[in-house]
Amino acid sequence: MIAALQAAGFPGVEAEGEVIHARLWSASVEFSATPEAGGWRLAVQWPVRASAAQVDGWNAANPTARMDVHQGETRVSMWLAEGDAAAVQHWAAVAEAAVATLIGWRRNQRAPGEGM
């Protein structure tokens, strides 16, 4: 998986035990890749708590990349088979879309004058 993530252009790829960490881009959020059932579970979390309607909407539009609230933050995760380079590329697009969506949701939660 390390080689697949590096080949896909993700920076900062490193292993911590069985879990691999990488960044979507150099100044971006980190995501994890955890071995699971003959493949890998990739996941990105963002410090915003999505509503049930937001989670349901995301999941309806993105059936391969499920959203939930995990440890108080919104998480998007996707399972991919070992060696599936196309799925790694798909993850890149889905994770970018998730982060953009979550940033928008967080901005909409802010009170006037709260700041950036």
C-alpha cells in the first residue's frame, strides 16, 4: 500500500505499525490506511460533526465512500482491494471532495465574528 500511495502522488507516506499515514497534498489533512479483510480501509476525518441529514446525503451520493461521525468528528472511509491502483485514484478524488464539503459545513456552523 505504501508504494501505491506514493505512486498516486500522496506526500508524507509513512507507516506506524500496520497503519499507514499520508497527506492528500503537502499542506493538507492526513488520512490513514488500515489493513482490513484482504484490503485496506482509507479514512479521513475533519473536526466538524455532520448532521444525520448531511451524512445520509453524502452516503446516498457516494456509496463507495461512507461517511459517519467517529470520536466526535466526521469521517469518510473507503475500502479498497490490495493492489487496486484505480481505487487509490478514486480515493484521491473522493477525499478531496469530502474535505471541500466538510470545510463548507464547518464554515456554515460558525457564528458571525468567529473568524476564519
